[in-house]
Amino acid sequence: MSEGGKGSSLAFGQVVIGPPGSGKTTYCHGMQEFMGRIGREVTVVNLDPANEAMPYHCAVDIAELITLPDVMENLKLGPNGGLIYCMEYLEANFDWLQEKLAAFRGHYYLFDCPGQVELYTHHDALKNVFAQLAKWNFRLAAVHLVDSHYCTDPGKFISVLCTSLSTMLHVELPHVNVLSKMDLIEQYGKLAFNLDYYTEVLDLSYLVDHLASDPFFRNYRRLNEKLVEVIEDYSLVSFVPLNVQDKESMRQVMQAVDKANGYSFGDQEHRSLEALMSAAVGADFHFTSTLAVQEKYVQSQDEAVKEEVMDL
């Protein structure tokens, strides 16, 4: 892995980003297992200095270089300032990262990143780390995870769209936005619209109208309209739904990421994927698929409408 990337082979991977609690570590664990089943050699790199309990096999851990508790104790920084310092320290020690990654040449990489939003929206440390990886011939795609419960609150969903767009523009990598924890979406409350409305980010004026029915948000209608205009003018944000415990859902996300970073698997991996997808559902994949959740939700909506009509 030469400094300028000349003469070194291409390496492919994902940088897994998103706010705290969005399921980044769980995603890395699930994707590592899923790719392992189809014969892809996966190396997980933990870049989160606050990540202490990792369920996956971690080949490279930033804790060997720096940890958040040490920074907070020695420099008297809070968790946010400490995380920023850790990322700047990593940026200043590219040689350590290069040496660690060189031991896994030929593998597919999953980078488990911190959950501090400003690291992806306006701070440059992680962006510079990703740029350096590109110089080392890494072909990366950013996988931005967002908890699906934000779909149940129109105001929060507009906020998520703004954050996702800002992240896409700042990180400057091929980008796949993912709605995580889809198997739990029914526990969060009723959606105002069909699931496709949120994943495809359809006409957002309906969302603004829905918000205006709330007396509090009615005062901010013009602000919401301008935010929606920015999102629609760029027309970049859409989401792939994900249930980590459903293999069809994992396959769809993996293929979206492979398309984004240009990864092309061989015949053997294709056969392994077909065999995995056609196999009987095992204990690891016992949840219903995202499609089934969506169909169930639509059916429940239709039944509710019919009940209202009968009452009339």
C-alpha cells in the first residue's frame, strides 16, 4: 500500500456512519457474518474510540492508538470534544492506520465510525481520513444509518433529511442512506404515509401540510417549506430499508453498496449468494422481511379506512 496508491491493488469497503444508537456496530456485525457466508473475506476496523463492547471480530482497533476515556481524563475534555480530538489524533497518525491495514490486503473492509454527527456534517478530520484512504486505492462507500423511528415524527424526519444531505455533501463519498431497525418500526407508532413515501423521499409538500396540522409547527410552516425546497432541489436523498436479521434485506443493502463503490464479485461468490438466498430460513434470520412489514402496514391502514367508512 504505497503512499500515493501507485502500483497497489484496489481495496473495497464501507465506512459506516450515523448518529448514536442508529445501529452501526450491529450493522457491522451482521454484514461481516452475511458476507462471510458468501465467501467474502471481511476485515472490520473500529474507528470509534468510545466503542468498548464490540460483538464482531475486530481486526484493527483505534483503542490501540487512543481511547476516549484517556483523552477525557488527561485533557479534561467532554465526550464531544474528546471524540473530535481522537479523530484529529488519528488524522495525525496515518502511518499507524496504514501499517495496520496493510496486514489485511485483499480483504473487504468495514469501518465502524463514531456516532458524533458533526464529524460528518462540518468537521474535516474524518473526511481527511477517508480522502487519505482513497489515495491508498481504497474504493469506499459511505453507509449512513438512520433509525427508522424518525419516520413516525414528520418534524424529526425533515431534520434527518437535512442531516443526511449535509453529510452526503461534506463526506464526498458514494453514499447509501439506510433506514435501520425496520423490524421494530411498528413499535414506534403509526406512519402518516406509506413506507415508500419515506424511502423514496417523495413529494415533501404533503409532509409540510401534515406538520401544519400541529399548532406548534404551524408557526414554522415557511421555515419547513424552505428546508424541504433545499432537500428537493438537490434531489440526492433516498433510503434503503434494513432489518439486520433478514437476509433479503441484507442482500439489498449489500448490492446497493457494491453498486456505489464499484465492487464486482466473482462467480463463486455469486453462487454462494444464490445458495444462501434459496436456503431455508434459519435461526439467524427469523424475522419477517421488510417487504412483509410494509405489506402488513398497508393492509392495516386499509382495514382502518374500511372501519371508518363502515362507522359513517
